[in-house]
Amino acid sequence: MRYEYLVGLRYLRARRHERFVSLIAVISLGGVAIGTFALTVVLSVMSGFQEDLRARLLAFNPQITVETSAAHDQLAALQQKIETALPAVAAIAPFTTSQVLAVSTTPSGVPAYVAGGTLRGVLAAHNPVLTELKSTLESGSLEVLDQTRSVTLIENGTQRAVQLPTVIIGKSLAEELGLGLGDPLIIISPTSLGAAGPRLRRFVVSGLFHSGMYEYDSSLMFVALKNSEALLAEDPQLETGLEIRVRNLFDAPAIAGKIAALAGSGYRTANWTQTDAPLFSALKLEKFTYFLVLLLIVLVAAFNIVATLVMVVMERRKEIAILRAMGARAASIATIFLCEGAALGLAGTALGVTGGFIASFLIGKYHLIHLPPDLFMVSVVPVRLYPGNFLAVAAAAVVLCLCGAIYPALQARALRPVEIIRYE
């Protein structure tokens, strides 16, 4: 080990009359540790919220969508072409969607409540795309959408049993319409005009989902693809296409470009980064802002390191002069104090990052922080431990501490040993 490192570490050990300098050094180290601790915990929590939100959004929004007004045989041909040409595509399935009205009825058969929503026709049995949606179901399953159920209806005071197709709706929408499992629901397509006016069809509620996101829980309705096509056949707002899931979520933009080239004109291709771009951009900006703001804590600690090293330089003037007289170079003197700043920064960063990792792990594993579920989409604070976050915090803290040590090092380097020996 070079002597500069040994001398720099030795200067961190206070003598009897330097206790105050040592105390400030400990405070500086503690400031770095607290700053990095707070920064790592906040970044872990922000990453958890970001990933949780992304998972909830992608439970209802496909990673890639291809929409068109083409016939079903053309869509089927495109689906086969995509599956053959792009191995990165994990799953693909057809879908339809349109804006509709949902109407509940009283036990006597009279319309009760009305709400607007979005009807999604999906491949019910063994849908390879909507795997995340299944985790939000509180009752029922996607497979029941292919079935019909017997329901007793009252019309003109007369009861009769009918077989109705099934629908899965959001929990908030069910509460808004006063519906429960097994209740009938009338779905109206206002823009689909049949011989007697807008098309409508009765369904029976066979499942409820709850994502924690009111936008989806209060508007989405899922039915079998064949039932949506029968209801929305003449709807000018009907969107038909393919929903696609890829093996690597972050490859979706590149794969969407390849799919657009395969599909050609007449098809509209979009991926999840475009669908929710403003939201994810806001989250990314918020996370970066938290990083900068909390990094100021480390910056304050770095200023304390500057003050500490300046006082050390003043206390060690005689020793610096002796070292220079013995042949030490000016650069070596500067290195001594850079080593002191690096030692304080590394020690504080190690303590803070280690403590932040442990705290984040405990918060995520044992759900130490609870949130009111009626106000937030999660009941506990989600945490995700990404090595990149911890490495970025450690690197930023060490760089700030080294930068803080530059001025005292240059001050020590500029001392003139002849004058110090002559007058002191």
C-alpha cells in the first residue's frame, strides 16, 4: 500500500486536541449514510409502484395491438404470418372492442341504472394473452364466457326461464349498477342500428374483477368474442384486431415495428409504451426528481467533508511541511486528502446503501407499511430491488464526496513548506 493511503487513513484518527475535527468527520459520514439510505429506499419504493402500475395496466391493455376493419379471414392470415415470422411473440389472440351502454333492471324487469362502458370481446377459452387479467378476478373465470346460464326473467308480470350468455364486469361498475353474480344485464350498442333501432342484448353477470384502478373497474366488460360480434356487427365504432404478448416486455416497440411492416397498409399497430406514454413518462420524471432532491442530502454531507478536511489541513500544516521537506511531492500531499474524502464517502455510502437494501427488503417481504385500499390501488407499499438503483446511488455519493475533497487537497498541495518551517 502506498504511503499516501496510510497517512490519509491515519489522519482520520483524531489526537486528543483534535476531537472536534473527528466529531465533524463522523457527522459528515453520518450525513452521507442517511442520504444514501433515504435515496435507496425511495428509489426501491418508486420502482415498486412503477412496476405494479405497469402490471395492472397490462392486465387490461395488450402489449401490442393490431387494429383493422378487415375481414376475419385476413386477420387469421395475418395472425399465422406473425406467429411464423416472429419467434419473439409469445401469444396472440383476436379481440373486438366498442363503447356501449350497460343497463341493470329491477326484480320486476324495469330498467334501473344506466352506465357507459367499454365492451371487450375476447377469446374466452385458453386465451394466451389475458393471463394477467385472471389474477384480478374475484369470482368467475374467462372460460365461463363461452357458456350460457339459465336466468329467470319477469316480463309483463310473467316469469320465464331463459339461457343468457355471460359477461365479466368490474367490481365498481357492478356496485354502480347494483348488480351481483347471477343478475341480468342489458348491453346496448347505441351506434349499431338494427331494424328496430340500436342493437341490445341481455347477458348474465358471471364474474367480477377488481384491479384497484377505477378507470377499468368502472367501465370494462368482457364477453366472448362470438357474442360481441353478434351485438356489434353493424357498429361503425367497432374496433377489430389482434392483441399480442411478447416474451420481453421492453422489446414491444421494436416488435410492433416489425409487425407493422408485415401487416402493411390498412392496419394500425400500437404498443404499450405509446398507449400509456404520458403516465409512464410522468412516473419516470417523478422518480428522477426524487433522486435529485434526495441527492441534496448527500451534497450537504459532502460540504461537511469539505469543512472537515479544511480543518485537518490547518491542523496538519507542520506535518505536511515535514513531508514535503523529506521529499514528498505536491501531488502526493493532495492524494492524502483525497484518500480521506474517499474513505469518508465510501464508509458512509456503504453504511447507507447496506441499510437501505435491508430496509427495502424488509418493507417488501413483511409488508411493514400499509395503505388504505379505498384511497390507493394497493394495500401495502410495493418494493422492487434493482441492483442498478443501488449502484447509481453509491456511484453518485462517492463522486460527490470525492469532489468535496478536491478543494482541501488543492489547498494542502499549495502550502509552502519553507514558510511553515520558518515561522511555525
